[in-house]
Amino acid sequence: MPGSAPPLPSARDRTLIPRMNTTLPHPYPGKPPAPPLQKETTAGNYFVSNYPPFSFWKPERTGELHAALQQTPRAGNPLGVYVHIPFCRKRCHFCYFKVYTDKDSAAIRAYLDAMIKELAAYARQPFVGERRPAFVYFGGGTPSYLSVDQLKHLSGEMKKLLPWDAAEEVTFEAEPGTLTDHKLAAIREMGVTRLSLGIENFNDRVLEVNGRAHRSKEILRAYHFARSVAFPQINIDLIAGMLDETWENWRDCVRQTLDLAPDSVTIYEMEIPFNTTIYQRMKSQGTLVAPVADWETKRAWVNYAWDELGRAGYQVASAYTAVKHPHNTRFLYRDLLWAGADLLSIGVASFGHINGVHYQNQHDFDPYLARVQAGQLPVYRALTPTAEERYIREFILQLKLGRVSRDYFHRKFGTDPVKQFAQPLQTLQDWGFAAVEGDQIVINRRGLLQVDRLLHEFFLPEHRHARYA
């Protein structure tokens, strides 16, 4: 498939370390050392999910999206659909997504109908062409917060507009405490092929302190229900560095993950963006350092998890994910999106990408509904990246896979990435995080554990020190 992810690195291609530690010997003596790791976790965005940074997307550029909608799709470029369900039982203290905990059934029905109307407006546009979605992603918030009737209404109406019977992957995020056997059966009947369980931690005390709504008993019940319904792939999410998390707790989380034996495991290192409850508490107390594990500890925890999962037969597939069977367990939403696929995103505050134009919808519930109900697309801001920025975007995102093909990028963008990014690549090599091995540019384990901070080396000067979101 054009634009698919390059082969994953073998285990021997990865550098294994017991802990991330700034005192580790440099792999290449005589080369300049990497800048010291920031030890404390402070407020701000760490995770790099797109490029150019979101702060450069502007309301005055939404006309660029409207023009892109009138263009036919680029030959061979897949189409995906993202559906944002912003409802939750509780707001987690570390959450920075647009979520609501106060909406009644009437408000939820109005929102679902608005998304259906929004999708109908897009489905008529030339950019769709003859395409059907290659992948669909239900994210949140908590998609599993919806009732069975609400899920059937939403998915049924969506399929009338853009059928996803040919989709290779349909992902659905779920909070364990919202799942029953009846609801899981309904989710599977929708066509969901990849269920992603937001477990985050197995300890009830840690879950409570971090504002999570579910508890450990609900995790086990939901997981075994999901297995009985026979989802083709079950992923579980963990977070390294939650409030009150310790080494003992983290080891236990890894052990319980191995006991469940999911098809894939995704681990994020805790970040504290400015719109989180944790940051608001920090601000009120006048402190700059978040009350969570420091970066060195978080990276050590992730490294420990990768080692333990590796011993159980899993393979590290990206900076965040390990999979049990790499040839059968894919994540198309990630792989195709990072390779430049079109993403038709619907719902409040959702981010999309159509015919080379980035866009984000209205940030708040009422303005979003008002725009859709008035027959207008609810787009808030947009940006058309330059050719150079598109190259940077795809290259840095795919670096998170651990290895990329020089030939793939040369054919797609016209220049060898070793020449295009000569300076930042040399910097990463000098620091001991990267290597060029024939056609492959490889990021080792030490680099993957801190890849999001390294990617800034590839940013254009005007983006390097700007606020990300």
C-alpha cells in the first residue's frame, strides 16, 4: 500500500538500557553530548502529534479548507474518518481534551445529530471522490459513554453517508467502567475491529487520585467481556507518571498487563498541558513543578515495560506501542495519518486534514452546534503547510516508528531525507540516538524514549520556540 509504514526494526536494532540516565556513557566518544534532560515535569505540551504547531493554525485561513473541499482527492490517498465523542463520567485531572460531564440525554442527542449533519455536508464534497473510508476512529472523551441506542443511531446514520464496510480498521476508545456485555456486543456489531481500553493504571488508589472514573474490578470484567465478543484487536493504554505512581505500582501494572495479554499496549509518558486540572492546582499554589514523576523516572518505567513485554514476545512498534504479533496487529489510523492520509474529522474541537490543509473545529459545544444547525461547517481555524512543512511533518511523525526508508521519502518528496535534514540528523547521530544504515534511518531505544523532545531539532526556526498548542 502506498504510504504505508516501513518495516519495524528487529529487536537487535534497538539499544536496551536499564534506566534513562543523563550519566550514561556516550555511545560515540568524542562527539558532543546531548543537552541534559529536563528532570522535573513542568507545565506545557510535550507530545508532538502534528506539524506545524497548532498555534500557527488561524481562523482567517479557514477559506483554504473550503477551497480544498472542492478539489478531487490526490490519486491513491486514503480517506479516514475521526468522530469525537466529548462526553465523560468524570474529567481526569490530567485530561487536556475537550470533554463534558454535564450533558443530559437531550444535549447528547442534539450533538450526535449535529455530527451526522456535519458528515452529510462533507460527504457531498468533491474531495471525497469515489473513496470509502479506509479507517474510522471513535475518540474522546469517552465514546463508550454513549448508550447502545445512541451508538446504533450514530453509526447507522454515518454508514448511510459514508459506508465503512470496506474499512480495514475501525477503532473505538472505551472507559472500562462504561462497558457491559450488551454494550460491547453492540460496539462489535457496529463493525469495530480495534477496541482501545483506557486502563491507565490498575491500582484503585492511583485511579482515584487522578480522577479516573473506573476501578480495577471494572477493568477485568470489561476486558474478559471484550475477549468473549471476539474483537480482532484489543489495545490497552497505560500512563507512566500518574499522580501517586511508584516503581512498585508500575511493576505491578506491567505484570497485570502481561496477565491480560492484550494484542497491543500503548504507554504514554505523563505531560501536564496548561488546560489540565493538575496545572490549575499548580498555578493556584504558585509552583512550577508538577507533583508527578520526573522525566528520567517516566522514561525508566517505559523502558522497563518494553523490556518485560519483549521477554513475553511483544515487539516495540513505535515510541509508545508494543504489539504481540507485528504481522497481524496493525494501527492504520496512526500509520496512514502519519503518511499524509486525508482525515475527515467531525465533532467539537476535532482536528482534521483534507487535501493538504489542516483544520480544527469550533472549540466549544454551543458554538459548534450553532454553526452546524445554521447549515455551516463548524471550522474554527486552518493552515495549509508548505511543501517543506509537509515533508517535515511526515518525516518526524514516522521517525516515531523507530525506522524510516530513505527511498520512500525520496520518491514522495523528491529529495533524500539524509540531505534534506542533514543538520538535525547529524545532531541526533552525534548525540547517539540515530544512525543511517543503508536505506534505513534508525532511532534507537534511547532515542525513542525521548523522541518527542528530539523532534524539535527538525522544526523550522520560526516554530522551534513557539507555543505548541
